[in-house]
Amino acid sequence: MRLSGSLWRNIHARGVPSRYLANMAAQRPCHVTVLGEQYLTDHMTNISPTIVSKLPLKLHTQPSHPLSTLRGLIESHFPSYTHLSSLSPLVTPYQNFDLLSFPKDHPGRSVTDSYYVNKDLMLRTHTSAHEVEVFGRGETKWLLTADVYRRDEIDGSHYPVFHQTEGARIVSANSTGMKEIEEDNERLAAHLEQSSIEIEDVPHLSSTNPCQPAHDPKHTELIAKNLKLSLNSLMLHLFAGRVGATAQNPLKVRWIEATFPWTTPSFEVEVFFRGKWLEILGCGVIYQPTLDNANVSNKLGWAFGLGLERIAMVLYSIPDIRLFWSQDPRFLSQFKQGEITTFKPYSKYPACFKDVSFWLPEGQTLHENDFCDLVRDVAGDVVEDVKLIDDFTHPKTNRKSLCYRINYRSMDRSLSNDEANSLNAQVVSYLRDRFRVEIR
Ligand code: DAH
């Protein structure tokens, strides 16, 4: 299953759970070491060695890395905000979901979608996981950039680790707070009026995107307006000049109604770039229980969350999301902190396709994300793409057979056919051990 963009509302309900965890249980060590600490494992543990190895890297803080420059660019647009970038990726499911009013049966909580150290500890799936904590510290205007983790399929634009920037602003829910917002709205509107930007808007409030019972609709309107003006001006800061926006050809931004458990009204923002609408961020007026959970009273405000890789891929013309993780000097030496330059591909090595076709044991299913994590554990970033090319259930025995096509292609060197064969043989052997499959 593919997440369309990074946004939770697009997650569909799941079918039958796979036996991955049951099979893993037999082989699971009772401890796992994550960021130098040992943790007990349990029936929920599904964090893989490949993922554990990414945790210390924090690409968004590595000088000259495109993700670090993009973080800096966003931060420079909000100079009066507190800038955070070193919060631990280990959070409780309570922080990641419950404090943000996610329903108990939300599919994002499942072990097929998220990485768990054990039932009480997981890798944050979004930077919103820190909202309550940061508001609880008394911050009222802040940005937080961090690595986030989601189980996913494998292709050129999806990776199980990516980066997000969360931003939020709250003000007093009284005339002083509203005056501050009104003045800011005037300033931002004047700036946008002089800029070459074309905005397709939706109403601040509607029957499908309502005001919260705790809020005065006039206050919500002002806050939503401030949110839109602040983000339109951020889009201008990030894209204009780089996408060739001119008076005749303005930067096009469109607002869409959305739904998130911890905001209402909620919106998504898309930017038109190279002939396509690009989904950039989710945002909204913060749901009051979120602020209550942080012990913040008599305040209201907005929050947004934006995915960095997708924007960086566009701004730098980086064609494959794996490149962000490359240690190859031919990649890294192309970039300077603070500068956005067009990536020059150094080479495209030949693809090497291998099929893996197998029968699952009777009554067993295999989630695509489980298969992809297994392939990543074997081949790491040498795997470019994994596609299900055949899915067959025998009409009499009801047994299921699957065929996946794996594209092995290194970004840094030419892979020999022998090497690809040996990686593929290891995938097959892991599959047999973990899922008791019968190779066809
Ligand atoms: N956390 C959301 C995601 O990862 C993005 C988001 C949406 C963040 C709305 C927000 C928000 O702060 O208000 O898809």
C-alpha cells in the first residue's frame, strides 16, 4: 500500500495482519540496542537493523547537506521562532497518537505501518509527536525539524526514514492576542500583494471544515488567515525565483480542505511545479484538547508539518530519495551550506532485475512492507525498486502465491550480476526462515 504523500488521512484500512511478528518472535532476541541504550523486546518489536543504523545520522544537521540547507532556509523565514532540531526519535505511542486525539483503531498505529521498539516505545512517525511536549515547555512560536520513520514500499520517492519540519504559533485567546494576529496579517498581506504569487484558496471555515466548539469563529478566522498568509509567504520564500516565477508566470499555490485528528479546520497546501501539483504540507488550527494536554490555557493557534525530502528533490533536482543517504563524495561535495544548486547526476549504473516467486503457507498473508523491510535488511540502498508483479490464490487450496520483482541498482557503482544473484539468494533464504514460504 502506498501513502499518497506523507499524510495520514490517506492511509487505508488494512486486510488480514501478516504473520511476520509471530514468525519473528521465535527468532527475536530479548533485547535491542537503540542509540546506545538496551530495550526489552516484545510482540510489537519490528525495528530492523537497517532502521536502527539510521537513527544517529540526523541528515538535517549535517553541514552542507541539502536537507540541512532546506532546514536553514525555513528557519530563516521564521527568525523570531524557537528552532529545535535535536529531539530523540524515540517516543511513546501515547505521544505519537493519543495526545493528538488519534482514534484507537487508526491504521497508522499498526505494526505494518510504524516501527516499534516494543509496545511502549516507537519511532516517531511525524514531528507532530512533539507538539504537546514543546507547548508544555512554554514555547509559543517554534519550529522543530527531525527525522521521522514509516514503514513503506520501496521506490525512488519513498524511504522508511524522511525528515519533517513542524511549525506552530499560539497567541492569547483575547483582544491582545487577536490584535497581534491582525497586525501580522496586515503586514503579510501587504508583502504578498507585491509578490508574484497566485493563490487558489478555500474558505477558512465551512460545514466540512468547521470551527471548534471551544473557539469563537471570529478568532478562528483570524488564526486561519494568519496560517495561510504565513505559509503562502513561506512558499514564496522557498520556491519563487527558483521555479522561474515572474509577473506573467506567478508561483501557483493551492489550498485544499483536509482532516487531521489534532486540528480543525485543517488544510493541505500544494505548489505547482514543472507541470505537476506537488503536495507540500498539512496544517490547521490546533484542536483545543491538544493544548489542554500541554497544560496551555486561554490560548489558540495554528500548526503545520512539512516534508523536507520532497521539496529538496524538487529544488535541487535530486532524482532518487536514496541519494540523501549517500556518503559518496561525488554527491556530498556538490553542496554548500545555504546554497541551492542543481544536482549533477554522476552516473546511472545498470539495473539488475530479479524475481522472487513463492507460495505462502496455508492461511498466511505477507504484508508488502514486511517484504520490503526484509529486502532492505539484505540489500540496503542497493535496492531501487520492489514491485508486486503477480498475486494468485489457488481456487482449490486457497493458498496464496506472490511474485515480487526487485530492481538491484547501486547509485555509486556498477553491480555485477553475481552480486545481485547473491543478494537475491539471501532474500530467498530470509523469506524461507522468517515466513516459511515455499519458493516456486
Ligand atoms: N503530521 C502530519 C503528517 O505527517 C502533518 C501535519 C498536518 C502537521 C497538520 C501539523 C498539522 O502540525 O497541523 O502527515
